[in-house]
Amino acid sequence: MQAARVIGVPSARIMRRHVLPNVLGPVLVLATIDVAQAIIIEATLSFLGVGVPPTSPSLGTLIRVGNDFLFSGEWWITVFPGAMLVLIALSVNLLGDWLRDALNPRLQ
């Protein structure tokens, strides 16, 4: 970067050529982690009853409603939304990990 600055390369080109490829991977990984965390936080708040309104569909609301029927033999009302919550969070995190590997300039 300093060598490019010395020979007179414009700042916009330096940013696009040297800085952006090194910053893009970590920023995308952090963004996907934050998306997964936001999904889990929303489900947690809905489970506690302070999230979205009860008439809106939410995984947390489905888990809370199914929690009343857990020991009456209808366990799937709670287990399937909980498994979907785990799968969504895991898939978003795996997508971020894949993006980090795909956009790593040292591996190319």
C-alpha cells in the first residue's frame, strides 16, 4: 500500500485493490454471526412473550405454545420449531465461514 502511494496511485484504487479484499472477509463473517444472533434473540424474546405480537408467526412463539403440550405426548410441537431455530442459526454461521474461506485473499 505504501509503495502504491509512493508511485502515485490514486487513493480510490488503493482502497479498491488493497484494503477492500482484506476487509471484506472479516466483515461478512461478523455480519453473518450478527444475523444468526439476531434470529436467536428474536426467538428468545418471543418465547418470553415480549417479542413480536402473539398473532405473528415466530419460532419463539411456536416453542412457547408447544411448551404447554410437551409432556402430554405432543412433543413435536416444541421440538420441530426448536430444531429449525438451531438449523437456521447453524446454516447462517456455516455460510459466513464459507464466505470467509472464499473471500480470503491469502488463499487465492
